[in-house]
Amino acid sequence: MGGQGGQPVPITGLEAVRGKRLIVGVTGGIAAYKTAMVVSRLAQAGAEVTVAMTDAATRFVTPLTFQALSARPVYTSAWEHVESKDPQHISLADKADAAIVAPCTMDCMAKLATGRTDDVVCLILSAVDRTKTPVLLAPSMNNVMWAQPSTRRNLKTLVEDGFRIIGPGEGWQACRHVGTGRMAEPEVILAAVAEAVGSGEGGRPELRGSRARN
């Protein structure tokens, strides 16, 4: 991943993430395999990336994969406190320049919209001050799940609460459906992260991608 002498590789368009502390939350969707590329590219660009995974996410991609790509500990339980004595991970949230959840499942959207903190990803995000630190969500689910009234209500609440939504995209889905619900491609997520940390605008609510407005 490194360049000459172990230095981060310059990546056009990602200059803004160099030296930034980023949290990447991974929840239980097949699109988690795409998040490996997101973490790798951010790390190559010089960001300090800490990955947190729900239990369901570990069924799709192993924590070891993200540990290897980020060269940092991976949090898979609310009871882990690898880098501090703080079991609530408040210090991790306080230090973050931005947080990203990719994929963000229907279940995760519902938890964040209603303030539930029963997994490590939602627990960490609950301690992020979105008026200062942008939190980006990349939804990923079946097209019918995306169209459910409950998902639409949760989406509206999340935007009003200051979360930034990336996508989702439209196309072929692992369930053999074609429609809206695919997680945004890694390049789209990376561009959104770079813009978020480079703008210095904090948690301004914003929808990314026309599909999120439907």
C-alpha cells in the first residue's frame, strides 16, 4: 500500500484525507466486500482509518481483512477497548474527522434514526457530534426494502438529524433484482469523504445522488 520508504501513495482527488482520522463502520450486507477497497484507498492516501464492524458484517468480510488494509485494530464489540480504557469509545468518536458507514443496511438506518446503540457501529456514532464531524451513510439493500415506507421515514429523519446520504445506486442486486438500493461505488464514496473532510462544513445535511431524493 505504501510508496517509497513506506510513505502513502499520492492519489488524485484524495489529498484532503491525508492525516485525517476516519471511522469506517461496516454493517451486515453483501456490499461489505466493496468497503475493503474504500478502506484500502483511504489508507493509501494517508488517512488513519479505524474500522468498526457489526457481528453480521463479520459474516461477509473478516475483521482480519480490514485490519490488514488499515494497519489498525478493528472493533467488533462494544466491550472492546483496544486503544483506551474507555469502553464506550467516546475518545474514538471525539478524535474522528469524519465517519462513514458502508454498507448501511436497512436495520442500521432504523437504529440510527431511533437512537439505538446496541452494536459497536451505532454506539461509536452516537458519540459523534455531527455539528462538527460529518457522518456519511452509504445505504445498501434490496430495492423493495429501500422503497418501504419505514425506510423512507428513517431516511427523512436521518437527513434532518444531520447525516449525509451517499446514493444508493441503481442496477443489478445480489438478490437477483434490478432497481435502486445498490451501495454507491467505492469511487463515489471516496469522493464524498474527501469533499466532507475538505469542506470544513461539519455535519451539514446533504443528500448525495439523485436516487436518495426519490
